[in-house]
Amino acid sequence: IRKAALAAKLWDGKEPLDFAQVFAPDPRQYGTGSPPVPLYSSLRRWRLLSLAAPSLNLKLEFDQRKLPFSVKVETPVTHRDVMKMMSDGYEGTEFDMTQGILAGPYRTPFRVEGGPTSMGDVPRGISILRTLYSTITETGPSQSLVWYAPDTPKTSVYVPLDHRAASGVSWTFSTGNHHEFDRTAAWWAFGFVNNWMQLNYEGMSEQDVYPMMKEWQDKIDAEWGEARQADPKLIKDWQIHLQEQLAASWWGLADRLVWKYNDMSTTTPNVTDRSDGYPEWYAKMIGYSQDVHPIWVQPVPRPDATLPGYVASTVVLPRAWDESVEQWVDWALLPMCPSPDVDVDMGLAAMAPGSLDPGLLAGPIALVAALSAGVGASVGFAVGRRRGERSTGYLLLE
């Protein structure tokens, strides 16, 4: 490797060899089109490393080559910990995908992709809406198996596939395609539930889906502890039976969600069609009032301090790509205020001159995190004024 770096004149041989800095594509220009997509994987990589070693207090680097290649995990990591990592949406950080206007009133952690890319981009969680499946591989002298979850891990359940029972896959887990809705396919059960959840993600996740995910994952762990000791034939039979049970259960959940969350209302055994309404924090944020005209908003620097779960921004990111010079521009800690009648403290005074490097741009290298030996994973808006009054979310357009 060192000889190759010297021959290609990528390294002078004097400084310690930094493999990422020497051999990785220039992350400032990474992308298959224009503009580049620097945060496509850098956010994910930063988050995985941070979850594995939280005491390092790693900062998101726009040039992700500045992040460690790997980190030492601070506590033993189980397959359940990796499952949680796979479903992460940056919760509790300034990039929390359940926050902000794009999360909607019911706090979905997923985003509409596709642009307009000339104007901007959306963050992608480790778990995204269009994930087809995810796997977690466990290896070691005593066992080798894959944990498999259909659809996106955020709302799915992992089942074990033991190497001694390679054919232990049921029909429902091995059929289905994008072009036909198929009730015999487990993948469609999980895909349907996740898509229906977008009507009221917060309600369905907290009351129905997350509890059922935990119930099933606990059941699988308990049964697998016994099943793994059996001979391959019994393991195979157990895997197939488990998969069929899970698929049937998830179709039952899908049917229940349809009648429970219908017409933007919630029905329970005791209440029929209770209107969900908008959460109070969301109504305040957008300037909800007795005026029934359409509400138009633009971002302001920060939300009201009482907004649930808000974490202030600390990482400086650019807001635009200048194609003419192929550089990122409009660097600012907070969104620029669109109107002079809004009080704004941009919070930039304390930043040392020259502390921003607009030439730095992160691009994906590889999602690398030292999760544990033998375990691998594949895979606000705030104080504005309207008509002289203070709102708590967005600047409303006159």
C-alpha cells in the first residue's frame, strides 16, 4: 500500500500514512451528478461511531475523512444493540429526523427524497423508507448466523437464519416483488405497515408498532436460546414456523391499523372516529389561528424553547452549491432570516475569523464502525413576527 501511494505520488512518505486521506475519492466533489451529496453517508458514519463510543463526543465532519476509521466500543455490544443502531434516525441530536417541519405534525423520521436537488437535499437516517431489507451478521467459533429484517429496520423485526439450517426460509419470506401487492409475501406486510404509519407515525409507533416489535424480538430471543441447541432439522423447522407466525401477526397488525387510524381519526374499542387534531407545539409553530386562509411559512433560526425534543444547532453546514466554481457557499450556523422584522441572533460573533473552510466537503467512503468482535451490520424554526406579534415556529408570509 505504501509503495503504491508513493508511486502514484499521493503520499510523500514522510508523514504517517492516512489511508482515507490518501486513497479515498475527494469527498469535496463526491457525487454521480450535481450538486454532490456530501452528507449521504457522513451523517450515518458519524452516528454509528458516536453510538459505539459516545464518550468521544465526536463532531460531525463535513469532510468525513476526518472521522476516525474505527472506534473501540465502550460497552459490550449485543445483536439487539446493533438492531437499534440500524433503526436510528439521529434521535436526541441536532439532526433528529423526528424534528422540524419536514417531520410533519406526527414526527415521521422519514423524508421524501428526489429534490428538487438543485435547491437542497434531505438527511437520510441509517434506516430509510425505501430500505428493502437489512441484515446483521454474527460470526464466531460457536455459531454463524444472519439476523434478517424485511423492509426498513425502523419498523421491522429481525429473525435469525442459522448456517446449519440454510434452507430454513418459509415461502412467505422468499416471495414478492415491487409490481404486485401480495398478501402471501411477508415483505409486503412490513412495507404496508410502514407506509400506513406515515398518516400518524408518532401515534402508531408509540401505541402499536414499537410495542409489537419489542414483543416479537423478545419472543424470538427467548425461543432462539433453546432452538440453537437443537439439531439442524429442528432449527430449520423452527425458523420456518417462526417466519410464518411473524408474517401472519404483521398482516393482523396491518389490518388493525387500517381501522384504528382512518380518515385522520383514531378508533378504539371505546371511541369511534376521534379526530386526531394537530399537536399544540406544531400549531403554535406554524401560526395556527382562527383565520382559515392557507398558512405559508419560511424557516427562522430556532424554535421556541418549549418545543419538545429540540436540540440547538452547533455544526456549520453550507446551504448551497455554486456550480460555476464547484464550491459550497452560504455557510452559516443557522438558517438566514428571510425578513428584517424578525429578531435574529445568528450566534456567529464568537466564531474566530477563518474558522470556516468553505472548501471542505464530505463524501461517502465506507460506513465503518467497530461495533463488536464478530458482529457486523449491512445494510426549528423559531421566533418570528407576524402582524407585530410573536409566533413560536416559522415566519409567516404576508
